[in-house]
Amino acid sequence: MNAMVELLEPVVWNFTLKLENGTCANETTAGHPADEYYNIVHVTETKILPAFIGFLCSTGLVGNVLVLVTILRSAKKTVPDVYVGNLAVADLVHVIVMPFLIHQWARGGHWVFGSSLCTIITSLDNCNQVACAAVMTAMSLDRYLALVHPFRLLSLRTRSRTIRINLFVWAASFIMVLPAWVHAKVIRFRDGLESCSLNLVSPKQVLWYTLYQTVTSFFLPLPLILTCYILILCYTWRMYRKNKKAHRYNTSLPRERVVRLTKMVLVLVAVFLVSVGPYHILQLVNLSVPRPSLAYHTCYYLSVCLSYAASSINPFIYILLSGHFRHRLVCRDTPSMPSVEREIQAPRSSF
């Protein structure tokens, strides 16, 4: 996600240039002396942010490797396993490219790895956020079909078809980030700094790229994900009330499963909203901010940390919300019941 982060860097560097081109030390910026403002921003970017995101990187690496190992060693891999595995791969790619970006931050924005690697790292970072949103959308649709229409479109919910769907998602994600492949390069600023960034030379290019990236990776998948889970909840509660009224079975266990499903949906949606929502909103706000204030920088840095935290949190969500996944984490063999039958019997997560 850091390719979009770099869109804000020219604002910081422009501010630095203004300081060098005659801004007095006692001049204030948003209520703070200019030199104090610059020092706070500089320390945050070169010390605090790299340290914290480095910690998230280490946690995400361990968690996602654990998820992938658990899935790969399972004798029977289900359709949800394919989606979870692809999300883990996307998050793993995310934490693998993090050290390069952390290094650039720690060196005050200076890139030392060459232009080719700059293009690759920036594009992979962009591709990751698009792929994560796309896989999560496809997985939400799969959950809807599995729980609400378990006997319809069964041919689409085979493991081989699901693998092809995910391959298509990755191919589409690479195509959708072609602007990053074209514009990502090492840029030399007027103060001599060479930084890996997106070479968007005009405000119009910044506007269109920001809108394009924000819509494709957040505002387009979000309503689709919410719609799928809202329909799942509506169906689940409707069936629960219907069965309870008909006295078909003891309602205590189904209610427990409904509550568990409700909590799972709320957590998944909340993590998606809280982790990437503030970042994308601030990207849009940045389009109308001529000179960011210290409060804006603080909110921006928090949003960056949240966006990277998602890659570290996701593996532990799978583990905490799924007894089935926890069982496979400690046991090599999977339950003998087929995944489709297991999903039809109870409206529960099979993550």
C-alpha cells in the first residue's frame, strides 16, 4: 500500500524546499514554528514509523507463514482454504516488500536499490492491495453461495474452479496496477534527494490516480462485501426464527452458531473498514490540502500503520474465529466430513 504513501511525499519535500528557499525559522506552520514542525515530521518518518511498521512486518511474516503451512499440510483442502491461502500470500508479499520501504523511510526518503527494483516493489505493493480487496470480495460471494444457496452453482464451488478464479483475480490485479508499473521510478528532487515514488507530475495526474486506486481497492469492493454479509446475516436469522417457531430442533445450539457468525462478520468487516478506510479517506482529503498541518500528518501516519497492520492481524483472525482452523493448526489430519456438507449443516465459518 505504500505506493500511495509516496504520493504524499512530494508535499513534505516541497515543504522542505520552501524552508530552504527562504522560510524563516520563526515562521509558523499550522500554529507550529517551521523548524519544529519539520523536526517532528522528520523524526516520525525516519524513526517512529520504520520501527513500528518493522514490528508489524515481523508479526505478519510469522502469522502468514503459519497460515500457509497449516493449509498446505492439510490432507483435504477446502474451497475456503484456497481463498484464505491467497489472502495469506497477498499479505506475505506485503510484508516482504515492507523492508525496502522501511529502509527508505529510515534514510529520510533516500532510495538506494536502483530504478528497476523501485518499479517492482512499488507495483507489487499496489498489486497487493488490489488483490487483497478482490480476493476478499470473491470470498464473501463464496460465503454467500455456500450458506444461502448451498445447492446452486455447485460447479463453481469446486477446488479447481476456485483456484482458477483466484488466478484470474491475481492476473486482473496485475493489469489494474499498470499505471504503477509505468509511473514508479526513482525521482531526484531539487534538494538532491533520490526517492522511489510515483512520478505524477501534474495535479490532474495525482487526482485521477488517487481516485482510480481508491475506488478499485476500497470503495468498489466495500459495498459488495457488505452486501454479501448482510444477506448472509438476514438469511441466517430468518432461518433461525423459522426453525424456532416450528420447534424443529433445540434452538440453543443454532442460536450459538448464529451469534458466532454475527461476531465473525462484524470482526471481518470492522477490520477491513478500520485498517484501510482511514488511509483511503485521507488520500482523498490530501487532494485539497495545500500544506499539511501537524495534526494531518499525525492522522496520516496512524492511517499508514493501520493499513499495514491488516497484514499482521488477518492470520490471527482466522485462528481465533475458527475452531476448525485451530484444530488443523495442531493436528495434521482434517475432519472427514466434506466441506460442502459441513457448510450446509450449519451456518458457521469454515475459515
